Amino acid sequence: MQIEYKGANCVVIRDKNALIIVDPTKNASVKDLQNPEAVVLATQPNFAPAEDAAKSFIIDMPGEYEHKDVSVRGIAVPAHLAADEKAKDAVMYRIETMGVSIAVIGHTVAPLDDDDLETLGKIDIVIIPVGGNGYTLDADDAGAIIKQLSPSVVIPTHYNDGQTKYEVPQDDLVAFEKEMGGDNIERQTIYKMKPGAAFPATTTTYELSRTR
């Protein structure tokens, strides 16, 4: 398995069974949208590409989905700073592929409620936005969700990476890495995990360089 960070909240997850694209918004270009084998996950409906802009299978709502040997569970959650705090206009995802469980948190609120935690179950990898400033989760809230889930691997997204242009300025990773304890930080271009490899013994944050 490998995970690439494309800027904003966009990542691309690949293994021999899956090609999954998360939130390919206008500030995160992804060529794989033209691959009919790809699955696109949108954490909010307006993050989904237009039907004529992608040949891939698009999921932008709660439900259970199967694609080849990949399982996707979409969970309705409140959107960050929604006008109606009780409305659940965003989607959080649990992905299961090759025995690895991945949570895509998206722009929601912290903490997660008990029902959401039960639905997510045991999670190996958490992909979570951390940029804050009123747009998305900040370091404190992202840290709170990570403590709830206790994953082996954390991949932060939607932060100031020096390349992505945001309408709302985003924090860099300094505060988030401090929230995570300042230890167990790995800086890589792409997160890679060989089949059958063991996860880190303690929660490890992978700061990924943006790839084109």
C-alpha cells in the first residue's frame, strides 16, 4: 500500500486491489480521476468532481460500498462550523483493504460521538485535516480525535504545506506535531507499507511531501 498527499484534503491510496482518491478539489489536481478503476471519496458533496470531469466511481454520501476487494463505509457526521449543529452534512469514511483499516475524517467536529466510534471500529491509519483557522479541525481537535481512535499511523492533511493555495490561511504542522508529543514523526514523500508488514508499535505521524 502507498498513500500520496496531493494538497488540501486530497490523498491517493493505492494497493493491488484499490485506487482511492479523497477530496480532489480544485486546489488538488489528480490525474487518476480519468481512471475508470478509481474510487473517489468526497467528504462533502461539493468536493466531488463533476460527472463530466471524472471517469471514476464517485461516493459522496453515507452508505456501504464494495469495489473489488475493497469495502467502504460512509458515515454521516456534522460539517465543521455548520449553521445547523444537528445536521449531518459531511461524510467520514472507513476503508478496509488488504486487511488494513483506514479512517478518512474530513471536515467534521471533535470529539466523535460514541456511535461514530463504534461504526469506525479498530483503525490502523487515520487521515485527518489539521489546518484550523475556522475552516477545519485544528491541532487540538485533531489530536482529540486521534486519542479517541488510537491508530498506528496518522497522516495529516489540509495544512500550510507551502504549495497549496487556500481561501482561508491554514496553520503549518508545528502545532499539530507538538500536540502529538513531538516524537514519532516521520517525514517522507510517500507513505509506503509492504504487504504483511507490521505497523509502528506507537502512534506515528507521517508528514508527507505534496506530490504532483
